[in-house]
Amino acid sequence: MNHTTMKKILLLLSTGCLSLFAQFTGTSPGGSTSQFCSGNVGVGNHLIMYTTHGVINWGGGGSGDLYFRRLTTMGQYSSGYNTLMTIQASGNLGIGTTSPNAKLHVAGNGLFSTSTSPTSAAYIRSNTAFSSSTTPDYTWYGSDQTGIYHPANNTIAFSTAGSEKMTITNDNNVVFGTTPNIFNAAIGQTPNTDYGNMYLGFNIIRNPSSNTWSRQTNGGANGSSIIWGSLNGQLSFSCPPDYNGSQPLSISDGQVVGYRVARMRFNLTYGPQMMIGSNMPGGHPDFMLSVDGKIVSKSLYITQNDWADYVFDDHYQLMSLDSLESYIKTNNHLPNVPTTEEIIANGNNAGETDRILLEKVEELTLYIINQNRRIEELEKIIQSK
């Protein structure tokens, strides 16, 4: 930036902002190499403009820096001053600092508003170290405890009304909120394909650097739960043990993987199958729903494609009682009824079993009807004699 350009800038500033007067009394603000001026602008090794309250001057030593300074004592440069703004020859602009480290370096808070009396406006707080939920770096005027802050290296956090709401860490964890002594919720990445690649944890966070999981306790419990998303398309819900005096607050990867199997509460596969209670109860991976435990229900409906009314069809071949007796002696079960071994191996198909039982009831009904006919015929014979 040459002197001609700077002169034009200074003339513009002097017209709009400064009330210059013709004579300055005191030691020359430019020092021994500057030209003391008695008009609006003086050009020498140092360019100087001044009022009774402040000066604008070039830096010494040929630096080419420009300073805007307010005098400590009105009209007396030698009595001291405060540098309000600095424009370096490099193009860096400093407000409140003489050594700006960027194109714009503000040593203090910043407010951005078109109003002189804003009720809400963008506000940047000047923190010199890590910030907190009550002193966020990027916030709003009139609500300066709500915003974005920097609590640690490689960590960004969000707060409202001075309370932490969300934290994003460099180890792929996203933590939502903090209740005293509890991790409310955390989202993170788990690199081991044995237990998935993403998780949502409640009062539990994974620490990739140590391959451990951390929980917190309120003094009586430290229960936690994890929702897993795996690389093979499964979604699993598991619950590591609650605190009972022996369970630690820090759990290893291996323990958590074990809990995923031993303490599985709910599992959805890409199949799709739904499993409740364990990873694959009963050895039935081809079933849509598997439950490793008892089920209580007020009502259960099973749809059927077939029912046993065919027994009452005129063409139904009802086995004779003699043949039925022989079959039972040979097989130790009724015809069309699964054996004990089949039930143990394959389970009991409730809908199919209901159909078979109804078939036997209807067959039994036919046997009773036939028996009743024979009894009636015998009674007629007896009565006729």
C-alpha cells in the first residue's frame, strides 16, 4: 500500500470520523524521523493525523504498519496512548492488538448487528483457553450462554442456557446432554466387525484409544444399554449388567461383545428376522420371530391355509378302530401326529398342531356317531326278542 493510497484513506477517515485541528502541542508523535505537521495530513517517514484525543501514524523502523491510537492525556502524545486498531503492511487487521495473527484479529468480544440496541445478535466471545457451556465461543447477544464452545482438543460442544446439550469428540463419539453422573446418550463408531460399526449408547461410551467402555453411577446403579448397527445389516439391543457392588464402571471390548450375545434383548436382521431374548434362540434362523423365553398375551391369532373340516367330507377315509389300535401299538402315537423326537428337533407349530388336534376330535366324533348307531341297532335287536 503506497503513501498516495493511504493518504486517500486517511482523508476519508478524517472527513467522516475525526475532527482535526490545526496545531498539535507536545512531543512529535512521529518521533525523530517523522515530520511534525500543522495541517490535516503530514507526509514524511511517518504519516500522522491527530486530534486532541488521538492520532493515526505509521510505525517506526520502516515496518509500514498503521496505528490508530487514543491518547491517555488529551493533546499529549508523550503521556501515553492505547492502540485501538492496527493495520499491518502484510494486510492483517488487528482490533485491540498490535500484532494481529490473521487477516482479522480481534482481541476482545465481537458483536454483529445492524442495530445499535440489539435484543439478539451474533456474538463472538474472546476466550484465550478452552471454553465451557457457560462461556461458549460462538453465541448470541442477550443469550450468551447458548452456543458452540471448545471444551478440549479436537472436541466441539453445544450448550443452551449454560447447560451442555451435545458434544462431538475426535474418537467418533457424539454425546447428548449430561445429567449429573449419567451419560444421557452417545453415538459412536465401533471398528470391530464382531459387534458392528456404529452404536447408540445410554450411559455408556466407548473409548477407542483404550478399547474400553465407560459408564457412570448415581451411587446405587450404573445400568446401561446399547443399540448396535452391524456391518451385516443387523440391529441389536443389549444391556450390560447393572451395578450390584461387583460390576465395574469400565468394561472391556471383550466383555461388551459377550454381553451382546449373553444379554441380548432384541435383534433385527436383514433377513428379515426378529429375535427377542438372545441372538438366535431355538436354532430357527429361518423364522421371522424368535423368542428365547415365555410369552404372555391376552390374545393370539394364527392364520391358516387349511383346517380339519375335511374329516366330515363324505369321501374321507376314516381308519377302522382295529387299524387305529394296531397303528398306536406300532408307533406309540396317533396317525398324522408328530412324534416326541420331531417336536424336540423342530418345535411345536401351534397352528398345525391345532389343525391336527381338531382332525382327531372330528375323527373321534365320527367314531362316537358310528358306535352310537351300532348300539341303537343292538338295542332294537334285543327289544325285538
